[in-house]
Amino acid sequence: MAEHTLPSLPYSYDALEPHISEEIMTIHHKKHHQAYVSGLNAAEASFAKSQSPKEKIVLSAALKFNGGGHINHSLFWKNLAPSAKQGKGHGGVLKDGPLKEAILRDFKSFEAFKKDFNTQTLAIQGSGWGWLGLNPHNHVLEVVTTPNQDPLLSHVPIIGVDIWEHAFYLQYKNIKAEYLDAIWNVINFEEAEKRYLEAGASKL
Amino acid sequence: MLSLIRNAARPTLARAFAKPAFATASLHTLPDLPYAYEALEPHISGEIMKLHHSKHHQTYVTGLNTAEESLAKAPSVKERIALQAALKFNGGGHINHSLFWKNLAPTSEGGGKLREGPLKEAIVRDFGSVENFKKEFNTKTAAIQGSGWGWLGYNSATNKLEIVTTANQDPLLSHTPIIGIDIWEHAFYLQYKNVKPDYLNAIWNVVNFEEAGRRFTDVAK
């Protein structure tokens, strides 16, 4: 069975500064995400050898945790980009187009969307992720949260933001709200729109 | 007198958290640390202790007071249920951290030293050796998938010491807490980064086994 591997970042470790520090990006990618990849490979290897339903069930937590960690972080790196404000890329810029229209339609304003996203993500009681997700039943954009490393299953992930403390603590300490304000400068709305359009296409 | 925790904590701790159901005025407050912020160095940095106590624990205290105030005013069953998550999270956070500060001590004040006595005997009886106990504790605590706490807990049904973990800020209810270790990333990240095992090895140098011994003899048969 093919092993999972740590995807390369689409940018250098310092590219998201000053919004997310090089130190955080380095440890987050090389250590935390790598650990999920290694853990997923180990869990899948055990799963392939497992003999009984009971053994498979015992392995399900490791598969969900490490598999979810790998899925979530892979989405995360791609929905970040060096900030346009710093003149480094297109991060933080939501151009006119289908995604912007949908956000305005479903949240009334971009500011209202950001506020809803940050409020719900801040309110997570423990570790988890905040998501802008596309509800596949009614094709509405909604803010959703997931605990720990649970993958987002109820919606199509459009934008994911890691709110585990390792994602921000070295730079923002306990002030989660500042991290959540800053990260909007490096959200890759082009990638987000790509996901949105792909999800729309598969609805047909 | 309404008690928020019944079997799982020492009587004094239960009294500290007990409030009459109709009381709205008395507020929970952040307990002082029994030592200076830098006193657990080099095992836990002063920077971590200061943020952990004055920011994180304070936030749970403030959140608990707010949640209890809302609960006192809640006019319907549905509203009271809606408040349960805030009470559990902030109440648990306050309980857990209050226990935590007390079960740590500077090495100069006995931190890390497990003397001969009932607790040591029980640990050796239930885990084979103190080293085995620490190894099992660290393995189980490091394996928590998310935020949570590792506990040495006393099981009053079986009269045994057991290692238990709780998620997020859930208080330990199934056992009497003897030693609690915070494994939320804020508890160690500034100093140990992603290397949880280094933190878990280091913290044994500042575990207050005398406080743990007191908790144990209070409940053990």
C-alpha cells in the first residue's frame, strides 16, 4: 500500500510573516504535520494486518486522528498564501467572482462573515478547526467547527483555520483573537474559490 | 448546600466550590499560586507559569462567573441546558487548574520527592514500581488526541490507584484526583514546543507528592 508523505509547503517557511511566524510554520509543518503522516502510515499498516472487526475498531481512533490531521493540514497549507499587503503574494485578497458573491449572499457582508468565523472558531472548547464550508444539500456557505483533528465531513471544506494552540501560541500566546485577525491577511482566496467552483460542479 | 462535585474531591475543595442554588452574588476567584512564577524552573518556565495562571486560569474563572450568573437568570430548562457546556468548560478549567497549582511544588520545597508512606506503597502495589507508574502515566497522557489532562486517580470502588485521562477541561469525576497534569499545549509549548515527552519527563521534578499523599490519605480505605 502506498505510504502517505508530507506535502511540501507551496511557499517558504517565512513567507507568511509577519502574520504567522517562520518559527511556527517550521515546527507546524516539519513536526506536527509530519507526526500525523507517520502516525497515519503506522495506523494503516496495522489496519492492513488486523484480523478481526474488534481490532479494526480499536485502530479507528488512530486512523481518524492521524488521517484527519493529515487531511486538515494538507488543506490548510494550500489555503494560506503570502500576503498581498506585504507585497509577497495574493494572500488576503478576495477578488470579485463566484466565491465573493456567495459570501455576500450567505453572510450579507465580508466583515460579517469574518466576524462569524472568528467568533465560532474562538469559541471552540479545546483543540479544533474553524471552517468555511459549503453545505452540499442546499449549496449554502456556512461556518462550521470540528474538534481535535476530526476531518470536515458534513460540508465541502472551502477555508480551514487551525486553532490548536500549536498553530499560534509561540507568536500570539493566549491571545487567540489576534491570531484570527492576522490570519485573514494570508488566506488564499484563490484556492478557496477553486474549491468552491469544484464543489459546485460536482453538484450537477 | 448544593455541591458541584461530590465524590471526586477533598471536602475542603468541595466546600470551596459549593454554592447555594439561589446565590448569585458570590464569585469564584483566581487562587494565588503557592510559589513564585519562576519557582518551578528550569522544569516549567516562569513565562509559562505566568501566562498559564494569570491569563488562562483567570479566563476560566471569569467565564465560570459569567456562566453561573446566566444560569441563575435562565428562565427555561432549554436555556439552562444551553449553558451546560460553558459551565462544564469553565468550571472544569477552574477545578483542574486549582488542583494543578497545588500538586506542583518547587524542588527546593520537596517537589519531585516521593517519600515512604501510604501513597508510595499504593503506587508500588498498583503499578509495580514508581518508574513503571511514571512511564504508564506519561504514555497515556502523551496519547491524548487533542487537549486534556492526565491523572493519577483513586478508584474508590476498587481501592486502587489508576491512570485516567480527561478531554478538554472535563473535570475528573470517575476517580478522586491525586495528581493532575495539564497536557494542553499552552501548558508546555513555549518551552518544549512539540516535544511533549520532554515536558512530561521534566514535570515529575516538580510534582508535589506531599499534596498528593494528603489527597490519597483523605480518601483511601
